[in-house]
Amino acid sequence: MFPNKPKSVLLIDGDNGLLSYTASIVQYCSEYTTLVAKNAYRDWKPQTLASYREQMLQLGVQPVQQDRTAKNATDFALSMDAAIMLDKEAADIYFIVSNDKHFNTLCDRVHKYQRTAVRIGNLNQASEELINACDAFIDVEKLVEHLNKHHPTSALTSSHFTRSNGKKKVQTTPAQLTAPIAQTTEDSSRLYALIDAHQKSKPEEGRVLLSTLGTILRENTRDYQARFGSKSLSKLLGEFPAYFKIDGLHVLLKQKTSPKPPAKTADDLRLNLLLTAYEALSVQRGWVGLPELGNKLREIDKEYKTYFGGKKLSTWINDFSNHFEINGNRVRRR
């Protein structure tokens, strides 16, 4: 049903008591993604683990030996391998099987690389902090329950995934997805960008993979970091519950009609003009001289001063500090 599956890696914390679920976890992850790496980390030397080690090999999971040389040595080895994979752009989705909060930092690192972090573990052992750190938290018991119903090609329902309402852990249900959205210009602009990216993702049966949506959103949004910050994609979507429903690894657009593109404000016009002038210049190491930038502005639009009034160019650039960095008589994009 999903021919263009995103690439993923499966990283299992073998010290966290979830090894018995490995077969089910591999089955689920393989249904929606192409697993390019499957690693399970722990000290595999004890004979009591021989059967688990054999099962790992049968499932194509690499049992990575980690001696107990220090506290949290397994966590460190898993995180280091994930960091190397991120640098090599090995995958779009990082499945982390663990209830350990030490991997919250790893989730943050995954987000900085604009990839998707999914945790798989026991809901009754998961803290709110752990849930908030990732894009989706899959309750392993619900995962197994789903697979046992012999619907391997069906996605887990939203009730299998836990979000946070800022106060306590809640199960996401359709009834809780009806809150009105904020009506600020900034919200309207972000909502339009999200819906536009969803439609360009060519959804199948109305659903798009989180990682696919994120990739298209970043490609379409020149100032992505300034507009969306470092929030995970699921948290951004969660700000518009009337429009989007997160269903496991997928996003469903609930409303068929799109909002109109937000009207351009005066600041939007000024920023677009500055960005166009900056990108038209041949820059070295990203820095552009303010006089050169001013000359390029005049080339693009001889009446450009009508947009900027009597303010100095450097003052306007400082007003857009989310987009530009100024140093003396030079400026560059952030």
C-alpha cells in the first residue's frame, strides 16, 4: 500500500526488558518502513541469553556486544551508533526500543537532523518527559495486541499512541481532537504550510507518513527553522487538532478544504525582498557586505525604500534577527 517506504533504523536497548517483543516490533516496523539497520545492544555473553541471541540472528537483528565496563555503557553505545547514522544520513525514522529516559537527548539530536524519532516501550513505565521527547510513542502491548488480530497491513489506531496534554499522559482519541485552533496570522501561515505539504505528499487513503510530510515541509519552506523552530513535527501538528490526526506513523488531514494562503504583511514583503537580494549575491562563507546588499535591493526594486521607510538597512536586518546575523558591516543568513 505504501510503495515509497521511508528508510528506518531499529535500535534496541537490550538491557530494558523488551527483548521478548522483538519479533513483533520488527514485523510492525517493516510494514511501513524499509529497515536498513537492526541492532540490539547489551552484554550477550551470559548463557541464559543464548536463545534470545539466536532469535535476534533469525530476525536479522545484529546482537551488538557491549561489555558492562561502566554504568549506562549500553545506552552510550546505542547513542553513538545513532549519531554516526545521523551524520551519514542513513535513515528517515529512528525507532528506539527502550523505556529509558537517557535516550531523550538522542531524540533531540534526531530532531536537529530533521529526522523522526519513535519510541517503543511500555506505556505504564513511560514518563511524560519521555513521551514528549519523541514524535510518537508506541505502547508495545498495544502493538502486539494489534498484530495478534491478524491485520498486519492495517495501521495502529490513534488509541495505541500516547501524546501529552502538558499535565498528564492521555490516550489520543477522536473526541479529544476537536479543540479550536488559534487564529493568529502566524498560526494561519504555519497551518497553510502544513496543509500544502500534506497535499503535495500525495496521500494514500488520506494518510501520509510523518517522515514524508516533514521532508516536503522542509523542502517547501525556505525559512523553516525560523517559522517552525526545533519542535517535533507531531507537536506542530498537535497545535491544529481540528485539521490533523496523528495515526501511528501517519498523518491524516481531517478537513478536506484548505485555508486561504495568509495575506502578506508589510514585514513579509520586506523580508522577501531582503532574502531575494541576499540570495542573488555571490557570497563567500555566507557573508555579504551591507553596501552590496543595498545596491542589490535597488537593482531588484528601484522603489525599495518605500518598503523600508527612513530606517537604516542594518536596523531592518536586526528586526529580522531570526533570519539574519549582522556583524559590523556584514550580514549573512542564519
